[in-house]
Amino acid sequence: MDALKDSDPLHAKARVESYAPLPITLLTGFLGSGKTTVLNHLVRTLPRTAILMNEFGAVALDHQLLQKMDGPMALLSGGCVCCTISGSLSPTLKNLWMARQKGDIPAFERVIIETTGIADPAPVLDNLLHDNWIRARFRLDGVVTTVDAVFGMGQLDAHFEALKQVAVADKLLLTKTDLASPETVAALRARLATLNPAADLITVTHGAIDPAAIQNLGLWNAETQALEVARWLKPQRYQPARAGAIGGKPAIQNARPELHDTRIQSFSVVLDTPLDRYGLHSALSMLTSFRAENLLRFKAIVNLQDEPQPVVLHGVQHVLYPEVKLDAWPDDDHRSRFVFIVRDLDPAFIEKLLTDFSGAAHAHQADAPS
Ligand SMILES: [Zn+2]
């Protein structure tokens, strides 16, 4: 165990191979969007799962189901895990782990954390990613977000938290489609694909979901024992920043003034030349420090000047995930590729920030006077 204390976030692969932290799935979604119904189903179909619930007042878990559970359940009560009781998440996970080690509770193999409907996922991620004790024993596998087919459109319009929950998702579960018109469902699907191009969307009726659909969503796939960048990053699903991002203001205002999300844009930035590590770090620090509310999410595979291996970066608002160094490039494309989901931030500004700070400007502006 001593070796784990010194585990270096840069060498996450080695750590994962020598020791298998338990995967955590963060289940989020706006009020009434069917999180608990999905959880009720997963309790029955996904054995050896520990459940941490922070939802109150909505559909209670069926007591008979609870008795059938062969994993433990803990309630994060007394407030919302993203704000008023954020400090209780780490101790609750620690208690579960200790009870598991002592054999007081079944040896669960994964954890699902259900947040309140209004929770901002970023503070919860912050807790999970930056507590060294937890990071040595658990790994965040992915974020699953339920979206209500009937009320989702209105919730995305009215509540920034709902947008954040969609932006941070690795998998979107569209619920209650049987109660919505085909037109409503189609419009919502299109909107979600624009908000978060990389997240696969599946339809879930009455909570019935294949447990495999919510597992192995992150960079690391426990099934294949590999870091799967292409599946996770999906840069091809984003519009390049310079081509005018999807949801870009000018195009939208000219074409369809009634369209939603004129302030939200998803786009990619590709930089040809290897980047200066410290310059890139400065640029990303500026965004995560001063524009956290505008930076809903970014993901990247980057080619650094002093680094023969590619490095994977990931950030949500103010939260930076630990950097992951890959053994090799996933394909022949060795350019740095970033994808962003932002609110009220100009894609051109971000591209310029990245190129200026990371020394990549020459690749695109070789002929421009400096
Ligand atoms: Zn909260």
C-alpha cells in the first residue's frame, strides 16, 4: 500500500495495472428526469454495487428491492452533495471502503453516486478527483446524465445546472420518450447532440437499461484493459473552431432566431506543432481559474515538445482531471486535438489563447507579421 501513497497522476496507467481501483459512476440529471427509476433497475441488474444516494423527496427506492440488494447503500443526507454537504462525500466513501475491507459489508466492486437533481457536477468531481486517499482506491469511470424527454427542453432553457449536467456527461439517457411526441424527442436529441457531441445517447423506458451501457465510459476501459482515447475524445464529432462552431452566434441569429443555446458552443481545436508544456498549462489555468463558469468542459490529446508520449487532458469548469500519459499515439495523427463545450466564450478567443501560449502560432500564422 505504501507505493500507492506516492502514485503519480502522470503514470495513471501503471497505477491501474498494478492495482485496480473501484469504478465510480456519477448518476446525475435534472429533477424528475428518472434517475431513481434507472437506479432501481440497476440495483437489480448490477450486482456488487454500492449506491450513494443524495436525492430526497423524489421516488424512493423500493424497500423490497433494497432488501434484494447485495451491495451496500449509503444516504448522503442533510443537503446537496454539490454544495451544502460536499464535505460528506469523501468520509462516506472512506467508511464504505473500510467496512468492505473489514468484511462488515459485501465486497462491492463498483459505486454509483446519485446526485440531487439540481446538483452542479463539478464540485462532486472535484471531491472525487483530488482526494488522494480516494484516488488510490476509486477511479471515476464516468458521468451518466438522465434527460426527461417531456420537460428536458424547458429545463435546459431555464436551468444552467441542467446544461452543466448534459455537458459533463459521458452517456446521456433520454427518459420518458413514451410520454413525448416524436417531434419533441427529435428536437431534444438534436439539441443534446449539439450540446455534447461526444456523449452517446440512449433511450431508456421505465428505467430498463443494460448495465453495460453505464460502464467503461471513461478513458480507461476495464473490459479491454486499455486507455481508449478515440472512443472517449471523438474529435470528429465537433466542428472546428475556425469553421464556425455548432451553435455559433452569427449563424444562429441569421438563420433561426428561435433556436436554443445561442450562448453554448461545442467545437474542436487542432494544433499542428508540438506544444510548450508550461505555456499550455498557463492557457488552461487561465480558463479554469478565470472562466470556469464559461468552460463547461474540455478534453484533449496533446503533443508536448518535451514529451515523446501523448498526454491526455480533461477539465470541467474549475476542475482539472489528473493528466494521463499514454504509451503511444492511438493513430497516425500526432497533432494536438482539443474539444470544448463553452458558454459565452468565443471559439476564436480560445484557439488564439492556446496557440499564443503554447508556441503553436507559427504553424498557422507562418506568413503573418508578428
Ligand atoms: Zn448543491
